[in-house]
Amino acid sequence: MENVSTGYKVQEPASVRPAKSKSGFWLVVLGAALWGVDPLFRIILLRALTSAQIVLLEHVIIALIAIPVLWKNRGELKGISMKHFGALLFISWGGSAIATILFTMGLANGNANAVLLLQKLQPLFAIILARFLLKEKLPRHFSILLLVALAGTYFLTFGFAIPFGHWNEFVQVGSLLSLGAAALWGGSTVMGRLMVGQMKYETVTSLRFVLALPLLFAVTWNEGAAWNLPSGSSELSLVGLNLLGQALLPGLLSILVYYKGLTTTKASVATLAELSFPMVGVLINWIAFQQIVTVAQAIGFLLIWVVLFTISRQNNASAA
């Protein structure tokens, strides 16, 4: 599962610069909404498999589809520079493998709604990294916006309570894992922008999953956890169906639809379109897992949304 929010403006070649398109906007909405159904599959799979095992099997399934695409587009791989190869490794190892494992562990060790909503900090990580790696300008009043976003993060994590006592009470593991995933996905967005104009989006998507396989095999092997698959045929079939649904819907299909929409949608507009992700995710948690959003979480999400909306408006104004 890569959520790829881009809350900043990047100068792109004229041949690949996104144009305004309503259909593209709604494709981004659909792609991000598909990410929201991720917990519906992943939380069920966590009953039988570890986080690393789930992500490995998910990538194996997608790789079976991606390899033929890579073979068809193999001409794009000729003469690739070390710079772009490093960017692809970051996207696949950091954004696809490690970040997805962290996100899955976050769902297993924390409040699912908080884990989902904290992902909306991803554009802030992308903006900061783009400032240093791509020399992009930070939005106006960024220090104030960052403080507001941190306040929203606090409400999402701790609510209205003031955390005192032991360190484990102060730092919730699920929230930290979610923030780590958001940071890696934000970095993957920056690395992905380095690939603009170099390859087709189908090729980059395929490489993302295929290149992650060696690392995932090593992580799963080093974990040494037993494969506690159900013995009954019906239970095993249920796990298999959920794994297939996880790989194809919030995994492969969502990213393909998202990138297709992004080709005709400005990044700043796409950031707002991605609000369908936490909205659908919270709705799924409410219906399927009876996890209701608290008032503090709603306020925290609203603060983060205001920050992203403000940054998006600034980007729209500068683009105009």
C-alpha cells in the first residue's frame, strides 16, 4: 500500500507538465480512496501473518503482474544513471517496503484512525525534503504552518490529555510508526519527482514493487517468525482472498489510477483530492471495526487539513 501526496510545486519539463483536467482530479480522488480500504484487508491479515510477511506476499503478487510490464518497457531501462537508480531504490525500499511495514505495524500497535489520519502529514515531509534535495522554496509562513500541523498531530495522538509518566505512556508506538511511514512516503514523492520525464508511470510503478522484493525477503527471513497460516480450507481461502484484494485494490490499482490522474492534475490540487483517503479509511474503521473518531482527533485532522489547504492555495497562486 504508497500513499504519494505532493503538497509542493516542482518545475517539470513542458512535455510532462500536468494540465488541468476534471477527469484527472477524480482519478486522484478514486486512487486515494482505494488506499482508505487498506485496513479492511490488512487488519484481518494481521491475525494470521506478521507485518513483514503480509508486505512480502503483497509484493510477490504485484510483481507477477509488474514483470511483464517491465519486459515490455525494458528499453526505458537502458542507460539509466546512478542518480535515478538511487531514486528508484529509495522509492522501492523506503516507500514501498519499509514504509508499508511500518504502516502495517502501526495498525497492529495503535489506534487505526490515528494511524490513518497521521498520514496526512506526508506532504509536509515532502515539502521539507524538496526544499533541500530539489531546492524548492518553502511556503510562506511555513514555521507557523508547521506548528499548527504539529498541534494537529498532538491531538490525533494524545487527544486533550497531557501525557506524563513513563516514556512508553508518552510515546505511542503506533503513532511513531505511522509518522515514520509518512516520512518515507514523503521522501519517495521527492524521489519520484526526480523520475518525471525519465520513464512511463507504469514502468516506475512496476520497478517500485519488483526492486523491493530482495529487501523484503531479507527482512522476512531475518524476522524468523513462523508462517501461522490457518489449517482449515475455508480459513485459508479467506486469508488468500484478503491478500489478493489487498495487493490488487489498495496496492496496485490505487497507485496506477493515482498516477494516471496525476499526469493531468496539478500536485497542489491532488493534495486536496487525497483527502478521500483518510475519510474513506475512517468510514471503514467505523463500519467494520467500530472505531469512532473522537472530538480531539477531528480537531487534529481539521488543523492538518487547514495547513494543507493553505499550502495548496499558495501553490495555486504562484502557478497562476
